[in-house]
Amino acid sequence: MSLDLPRAEARTETRGRAASPAADEIRQRLEHARSTRLAQLKALDESGQSSDDHLTSTQKEAIKRVLAEIDEAFARVDDGTYGACLGCGKAVPPERLEILPHTRHCVACQRRAN
């Protein structure tokens, strides 16, 4: 299974145009990542722990940051830039995108960012 997505195929279904199978698969991965994070937020809310609790608050902030990254990844699928590292412009390895479909950087650029 390849996550390589040529720029022209990255367009999603818009006004009658069908999305490519690769874009559909990427969107499914992103939707799964989103639903997982939303379930985590819900579990934290239902845990009965106070929102003032530092650990709970930190966890919620981290999950919300990932949700924002997922939304950004959907936008990159739409504009044809999904899979390209925002740091160096090179292709992010498909294996990395399988594990972190919302990632913005290749491993080397991510290390430099941390």
C-alpha cells in the first residue's frame, strides 16, 4: 500500500470530481486519528477529574494540538502538498505517514524542530 500522492491526485471530491483512491485512504487515516483523539478528550471529560487538574489540562491541550495538526493535514491533502516535509520540502517516508498521518515533517526536520 502506497501513500505516495501526486499533486494532481491530491484533490478531494469537489463539485463532481471524485477523489483519488490514495486521497481517500489518507482521509480515512486522518479521520481515524481525529476520532481517536476526540474519544480521548471525551474520556478525560468523563473521568470526573477537575479541569483545573494540571495533568488533565496538559493532556487536553496536547490532544487539541494534535487535532489542529490533523485539520492542517486535511488542508494539505486538499491543496496537494500532503506528504511533503514543511521543513525541507522532501517527501516524508510513507512508513512515517502510516504511523503519524498528520505529521508535517520528516524525521530529520522534526529532530531539528525539537
